[in-house]
Amino acid sequence: MTKSVFTATATGEQGCPLSILLLQLDYKVQILVRDSSSSAAQALRVLGAEVHTGNLESFEAVANAIAGAGTNVLKAAQQKKVTQAIYSKVARTGDHETFPDWSKEDPSAQYWFQKDDIEKTVRTLGFSYWKILRPAFFMQNFCYPNCDHMFPGLSETNTLRIAFLQSTRLDLISAGDVARFATKAIQSPNRFSKKTLTLAADKLSAAEIADQLGTVSGKEIIVEYLPNQVARTLRKQGNGVVGAQIWQRDVGYYADIDALSEYGVSLTPVTEAQNGSSPFHV
């Protein structure tokens, strides 16, 4: 009997490679998209995915998409008697109260509360098998068009402006690696059930990241370190990107890369993750 899998946000950074991997393994893949006529949705349809139109705010749309596949996604899955749930969002979920200078009034507080609530729901709704993936910083954030938001100036001036120290090392993961871990969990539910994994493939300094980007692009990438006071002023003014970089510098993702080796998933280096994608306008 062909197993059926529902993938939320199937045209996104994580959902798309996961859907493709599952289709290649002959799973029946159900996906939910806002625009079923989009090129990404149509490409998945051609590969064999069953496309449903709707959004995650619509319980009925989610339930219809999950039907036949084993907050709304989780509750709809429970209603349809799905046996396995895999949730992927971000490393350090649930640790927010240990962050330096943590406050419920922190601009990022609702972000962390929401992620923690979803993880608790995954654990307590009664799925036969569940797994939580906590990816660190996505390598694809250095690719166009993501980099225009995450690192303004990178594509225009070949300058990586970042609120790091020279000694700061950033945990990095490719979205494709997250998809491979999820696929392994679907294939071997007993082995992965009730596990929470923090995912990273490498820990690089800003200078090392710039060097890797230069290798991919053939251009020299200059690192510009934002002074701490400048960075904190920008965060206070509402610059969420710089605020996230300060968090990465002062808190970090705490990924244990060596501990992932037992799961047999080949981890992707930065240069390979960006192969075929450019961190710059072309």
C-alpha cells in the first residue's frame, strides 16, 4: 500500500525539496498551496503531487489536503487519524527563558512563544510517531533573492555587513539536508520517534562564509563588522535582521554536528548548497 504524506508550505525552502524526495521514493504526496497555478506548484504537480489550494489559516483546507495522508495542521492531522507528525522550525526553541536579558516584552518573544507552543502540541496530541527538527541558519539565506533581505548590500557591493565578532561562528544547514532528515524519519518512524534534533552541517565565521561565497561567485567578498553600539541602535529602531544577528552572536544555535552522524544523512557544505544558485544578481 502506497503511503501518503502531507507537506505544508510545499513550495517553500524546506517543503519543496522534501516533496521532491518523497515523490522520487514513490510516496503519495499531498501539498497545500495558496496559488495552485504558480510555477512551483505546477512543477510539483507534474512530478506527481496532489495539489490542494488553501492556506494554513483555513482548518477546512488543511483537513482536505491531509485527507488520505496519515494549532490547524496538527489538529487536522489528528482528526484524520494521521499516525506520524514531523515539525521543523528553528533551533533553540523552548530555551528562550535562558537567553541573556530575556523578557516577555522582547520584540522576539511572540516568535519564540509560538514555536514552543507548536512543539508542545506535536508532543502531546497523541501521534503514534513524532519528530521535531530544529534547523540552524539556512545556507540559502546567502542566495539571491533571500540575501537582499538578510544581508542588504551583499549582492550590490559584494560586502557582507554583519553584527558579528571576528570570533563568532554561525551554525549553518542546507534546506535540502532538513528534507533528507525528514525523509529518513518517514521511512524509519521507530528509529526517529519522539526525538528532537538540532540540525547544522558546519560552523563558520563571517570571514569563512565570505570566502565560501567568493568561491561560488568568483568575486571577492568583503566582511564589514557592525560595531556593537551601532548594531544595538539598529535593533532598538526595529531592524529585525540585525537583531537576529546579535542573537546569533550572543546566544547562537548550539548545534552538535558530530551527534548527527549516527543518522546516516550526508550533510551539505556551503559551496554545494549554493551550487546553481547565486548570492548575487545575474
